[in-house]
Amino acid sequence: MFTIEHEFDATVITLVDEGASPLEEDVTVTAFEDGVTLEQLDPRSDEVQRIILSPTQVRDLAAALNLPEGIYRRTDLRKDE
């Protein structure tokens, strides 16, 4: 399950883990004009862990989700030898 909220300067997507246990904490994805932030609570430390992706990294991740194993450059999406 997930939710989508549009705020003034960002789009916030919350991914809720469902299914068989053990379940993971919710992941919050906040998309800004200049990048994307992923946040998840670490229950061991009770602190929120944060990852920040540049727009280029987000595009690379989106492309990688549909490609087979290998090393690629997004400029032409061909496999590097």
C-alpha cells in the first residue's frame, strides 16, 4: 500500500510494508525539484535514516529497474563492455 500527497514544494509518497511478517518500517519518499529524499525509521536506534538522490540518480534508478544485470550509461542505455 502507498499514499501520495502533494505539498507546496514537494510530492510525498509513503510506502507501507504489507504481507507476511517480519514487516519493515514505512519508507517516505519526498520528491523535490532538485532531488529525492528517502527516509525510514531504524527501530534499533529509533532514528530516521535518510538517503538523498540527485535527479540523475533517480533517472538511473528508474531505468535500472527494467534492465538485466550489467553496467550501463544512461546517455544511450547501452551496456558497457
